[in-house]
Amino acid sequence: MINRDDMLELTRRMTPKRTCFTRIAGAYMDRDGEIDNTFNVNFLNLTHKDKLANLAIAKAIPFSKTNEELTEHMFDRRHTGAGSMWQLLNGIHACGLKNDLLMEVLYEQIGKYYQPTGSYSIAVFHGTYDVPAKAADGEVLEDSDEVYDFIIGAVCPLKGEYDMGAPEYGFLFPAFSDRCALPYGIDIYVKNPYRPQKALTDLLTGRV
């Protein structure tokens, strides 16, 4: 079960002045799942307008309804070896999105399993959050207990050629549980319960 307070804690660092994001990468996809174009930039180099738009997209994943729209899944450790989805996500996470080859493999895999209604985009954000320590009474202290390094993925319909709409699907990896990383966990977001995108969820959780 996802703790709502954990997710809200993350979103407090998703503002232009206090952003936890270091990089954003992504692809524009046609409805057949083919890559039309890609991007990969330092998040802090975006214009203020683009920061706001992309922060809204990233924030929508952890800010969604926990344990309804956003659910926690665990990887079967028997399927986390070479060539696995866990290995791919871990590699992307470890390099901070800076390996374009790994990014393209992710886009291509999503393109195979996502069932869109039209052209769409895939945006992936890399973030780092210094998790503040808490006293026994719950008071937040200045010292940090640990650093939570993570990626957020969002699949969004395109409203124009390169204008991304609100996410319809997404993920947070590794999962954030008890205010720390859950290395073999991933939180999956689905906006529409009537279009659950089961095939894509199976892909991202290592079941295919």
C-alpha cells in the first residue's frame, strides 16, 4: 500500500523554485508506436513556462489518488537479470537519463505495448530528493537521512505537434515507501480505470 503522505512529501519539491528534477528526456510517438522525435535536456535550462508545464506533468503521477490511480507493484526478483525491464529502468535511473540508447529502448518497448487513441509523448524525469530526518514527535529536522534518487515516467496525449496533455499513464521508479527507495518496487499510474493498459503494466513490472 502506498502512503499518501509519502507522495505529498515528494510533490512539495516539484515547484520551479525548489525543483528536485535534474533532467528530462522523452519522445514523440505516432499512434503506431513509432518514434517521431526525441529530446534530452537539463531541466534547469528550460524556460520558466516550460518548467511549469513539465512540473505539472511530473507532479500528476505522485499527486494522483493513491492505491486507486497510483498502485504499488513488486518485481519478481527471478526476472531482474540481464535483459529485464528492471535492469533497463535501473540503468536509466543510474545514469540520470544521460544514455540515449537506453532511453530509446524504453520508448520502443512502451510503443509496442501502449494502446493509444492518437499520437502521444513519453516524458521521463530524473529527480533527487534529500529526505529530511524526522524526530520522534514527527518534527522535520534539517539533517537528511538519505537521498532518494528516482525517475518519473509519463505517457501523455499530444494536443498539438509537440504540446503534451495531462498524463494518461505513468510510473515512479523505484517506489517511494516509508520515506525511502524500494529498489524492487515500482508505482504505476493509470488515469482511466476503464482503459487500464494491462499489457503496458505487465511490461513495466517485468511480467513479459
